[in-house]
Amino acid sequence: MQRCRSRQGRAAVCVHRFVIEKSCGYCYHETNMEGQDVKKSLPALFITLIAMLVILSGCSPSQADTQDMVTSSPQELPSYVKRFSSEIQQTYLLAAEHAETLSYMPCYCGCYESHGHVSNLDCFIQEVKPTREVVWDPMGAT
């Protein structure tokens, strides 16, 4: 942080787009160009960054192994879903049973950009292989 070179108590603008208000020869107070106190806005910035990380972590892949996400049929749930409540398990079974209907419903999880979700079905099922094996998606459990 640079000290204001102004000795008359005038405000000077530094190269970092901050206004440095000089009250005497040795002290200074930083504000941005709109006159807001920079030090007072740092906690708000920190909280905003933490909130963004929490939100984005919901869009990150689960720690479930790919092996745990594949089952031999749509009626068989993957092991990671069995750890959740019966409501979540029922939701996954309903998603498999009504896959065509869910394929017409838009995705509401917000991960259409990061995971390529096009429909609500993508939140539960990644792929149904020709062998009828199902690759499940952990997004529906969150």
C-alpha cells in the first residue's frame, strides 16, 4: 500500500484506482473511486467468496466411485443412493421408471453448464447402456 504523496491533506489517486485521503503527513485512509471504505468492504467480499464456493461445490462431482454408480438394471439402486433416506431412494426409482417424462423436463439443479445437464433426467441417470446397465448420477441426491 502506498502512502499519499500529498502534504496538503488533498486526496491523491494511486495507480491501483484507489483514492488515498491524506489527513496529515503520516496517516492515510483508503477508499475506492466511489468513496467507499475498502477495509469495511473486505469482510463482505470474503463472505461472498465463501458463499460462492459453497454454491459451486454443489455442482462438483460426488466422491462416489464410477463403479458405485453403475447397476445392472434400472430397478437396482447404486450403493451410494442406499445410504440416503427412503424418499431419495424412491425418487431415484421413480426417475428410472419415468425416464421419458423426465427427459422433457428442464434441469433445475443449475449444473447444465458444468455437467451438461439438458433435462431433469440427467440429474439422476447419466446413461443407459445397450446392455441395460444404468450409470446413475449423484446430483439427484443433493
